[in-house]
Amino acid sequence: MEFVGVLVLILVLTLLAGHFAQRMGFPAVVGQLLVGIILGPGILGIIHSDELISVFSEIGVIILMFLAGLESDLKMLKKYIKPALVVAILGVVLPIVLVGGASLLFGVHPMEALFIGVIFSATSVSISVEVLKEYHTLNTKEGATILGAAVADDIIGVLLLGVMIALTSSKSGSNSNVGMAIFYQVLFFIGVYVIGKWVVPMLMRLSDQLFITASRPVMSIIICLGLAWLADVAGLSGAIGAFFAGVAVSLTDEDDEINESIEPIGYAIFIPVFFVSVGLSMNFDGLQTVLGLIVVLTILATITKLFGCGLGARMSGFDLTSSGVIGAGMISRGEMALITLQIGYGEHLMSETYYSAIVLVIVLVTLIAPFILKDAIKKNKAATHA
């Protein structure tokens, strides 16, 4: 029963921390992270990660990625496909090149530096959406392009992460093992397409025929966990399978109901434990030795999205102030970067040496992003009414 007491403590504190973070204009995830940092070995040492926390955290990642896939509006992406893809591609390439390149200059191992670039290629627009709603800018061409680019960004990021995991998991094996690993992963993505197009709609229709309470949400969880398991069998992260499960379910007529049912389950227990577990992994010993890296990566992580995505918008025909809004709307990393980091850390793409520094950079950039976006929106409105 000791874990139950720890779980109660985590849920109470993350609930309060998330509330006060949002009251102060910060994302709730920052408060939840701070709970893990303060209670963990980094400061007070009250809670330590154990097997149950790890299991809950892993389920939290799977549900988060499922929800991310579920909220990926592919219809929106199709509508704004050209500007969204240009914005997304430049917003992925620049962080990988500049953030990854800067990491190399600080002596980070090439594969680890590449992974750091992939982490900061991610975008989490949940915070940006709140700001866009506040300023009544969500249902504009800028807001739609940000959302469309975020969908493309997520898919590109998941694929890049899958490739990196595949490379690292197979590089130590024989040529035949490498070949088999690639074969299984290609087979998985073919299977995802087939399952998403035909099997998932059939299963969701079947759930309507079952005389069971919440049959649709239960079936969606089965699809989510099933694809997560298949991804793991193929040598990929289970979270990647969960993401594509979410995308598949989002194409059915039941997507809104599923989202409303699964989101409370995730955010009531598993997702807060995931964010706390990230904080529990932080260790401040020797952090001063990578202070320069933290400062440089924070600056580069901010400007690569601001100017990279802004340039993509400008190339797509947006004016200067509108491009600024789109670039600013793509800065926030939030949970998507943390998920990518945690998955890679579990797959040994990230060492303990730089783990805490990268978490801190993600938090700093996530805190900076809303203020830059608010300023960009005000400038755009002023230019529009001038």
C-alpha cells in the first residue's frame, strides 16, 4: 500500500501545482515537473522512482501519444497542406542542424547531439492554442497554419525518433540482425496503414454492437495498447504505435467521444505520474558544468522555430507580421519534447550527463514561448488595423 500513499501525494501536489502554474500564466506541465524535481533525489529526496512509478509513467506516455494522434486533425492538414508542410519542414530541419550542431561544439557525442536536435524539432501547440484562443486568433489563417504544421511536425518527429531507435537498437548486431530489424519495422508501418484504414474502423463499428458500458473507449484502449505492443515487438517505442493508433481512431466518427473518455483517464492518474517521473530523473550534480550548453540551447531552441517556421510562412505567402505569429506559435516544446526525451532516454539515446540540462532547456523554452506569441499577435493586429 506504500505506492498508494505515494500516488495520493503525487496527485494532490500535481493538481495544486498545475492550478497555480496556470493561474500565473504558465502551462500546468511546468508545475507538475517542478513537483517531481522538488520531491525527487534532486532536492528533497522524498520520492524515488520505482517499478510501479515506471509502469504508470510508461502508460502515461502511451496515453499522451494516443491523445496527440487523436487530436491530429488530418483534415486541417489537408486544407493548409502546402504552407503547413513548408513551415513544419523548416521548423524540423533548423533545430536538428543548429541545436544538434551546437551540441557537438560542446563535446556531445554525435548520435546524442542528433537526438537533442530531434527533441527540439518537436512542437507542442497546446500552450499556443490557449494564447490564440485568448486573443481570438485560433480560427484565422495563422491559427489554422500553426495547427496544420503541428500535425505534420508531430508525424515527422515520430518518424525521426523511430529511425533513431531503429539505428541504435540494431547497430550493435550482425548484418543479418540489422536487416531483420529494418524488415520488422517496415512491416510494422505497413501493418499500421492496413490496420488504420480497415481494421480500426471495423473494430469501432463492432464496439457499437457490444452490450457493454463504455464499449467504444474500451475498444480504443485495446487498439492503442495493441499497436503500442506491436511497435515494441518491432523494436520501436510503444509510444510510436500509440500515436498512430490515435491517428487511426481520429479518422473514425467516434473520435470526439473517445477523446472525451480517454483524456480524463490519462490526466487523472497516469499523465501526472509521467511528468513527475521526468522531474524525479533530474540530478543537479554537475549542472554548472553544462551551464553554457543550457544557455546556448535555450536561445537556439527559441530562434530556430521562431525564424525557421516564420521563414516557412513567409515563403508560403504570409506577410511579415503573420509569419511572426506562426513562428512564435511553433516555439513551445512542452509535453511533446518531454515525451521524445523520455522515450529516447529509455532507449539509451540520451545519457544521464545531459538529461537534466535538456529538461531544464525544455522548461525554459516552454515558459518563454507564450510571451513571444502574445507580442507577435499584438504586432500583427496593430499592422492589420493600421
